[in-house]
Amino acid sequence: MEDYWWEPPMAGTELEHLVGALERLRATFRWKVDELDATGLSARIPSSDLTLGGLLKHLAAVEDLQFTVRLTGGRIGEPWESTEWRGDNDWLFSTAADDTPDELYSYWDGAVRRSRDRLGAALTAGGLDHAVDLADSDGKPANLRRLLFDLVEEYGRHTGHADLLREAVDGRVGEDPPPGWQAVSGRFGPSAR
């Protein structure tokens, strides 16, 4: 299975399947945006202002938001605190064209690395039932399971967007990366897990 490192187990635990589904979506998303220059990352389709670069920047911020602010109540940290971003998704999408491809890939790759570390620590501290710093309108706290499901949903939505955008850029299509794929940067792949 080394050639398909992003595949979740066929018969694993709830945790293995949940994290596995997230990792597969992360891998598919990263493959969809991989190997593009500034023109490719800023390309649009006629019916939308979304770009692959905007999606990279947005999902990087979502990773950090989920696994800092919502997980522990902590500050989001860098690279976001030294920017003008104050939680507005429009800023993330509209400023992506001002960033180089290396910066955009670095935002996302770094955020995923941090998320994996923070998720591991939270799982060690309390598993999927570990209470997080997020609550419903009645004050009932959410658990880590909810954060993970929310992130899977977020990636599902935006990986679909990336499918359409990437096909418009250069025709790349497909559900999963090819066997043995890892990001050109080398920062995302089986060795980074």
C-alpha cells in the first residue's frame, strides 16, 4: 500500500477511518493544486471567483483555526497573526494572487504539519471524546470528533472545487493521485505523515 499511502484502512477503527478520510482528502486536494505556477494558481472559471491559490490559502487557515483556536482556545499563530487577516474568508481568497506559489504551498504544507502534531497531542490527551474550545448555542462543548468531521466536510467541498478548477487549467482529472505520488515540494507525502 506504500504506492497508495493516502488510502484509509479497509477495516479499521473509527479513529483510523476518520483520520484516514481526512488524509485522503488532503492528498487529493494537494495533488489537484500541485506543480502550478502563479498563472495556474490564479486561474478562474467563468462562473466563480475561486482560484486554486485561494483554496490553498483558505484551507491552510482553516487547518490552523481548527487545531488552535477551536481545539484549545489558543491564538491562531503565524503566519496569520502578522497579516491583515482577521477571520474574513474573502481576504484569504482575494489576497492569494499577491502570494508566490512557494508561499501558498508553504502556508498549506506548514498548516497540515502543525495540524497533524496538534491532533496527535489531543488524541493522546483524550481521544475523539476530548472536549474542545467550541460549543453550541446552549454552551454544550463539542469534542475532537466534531472538529475532525467538520474538517472532512470542508475538504470534501473544496476538493470538488479544485477538481473543476484544475481541469480548466490543464486538464488534470481523477479521483486520487497516481500511485506513489507525493507533492513536488517533497513536504507533503508519505514521509511527512
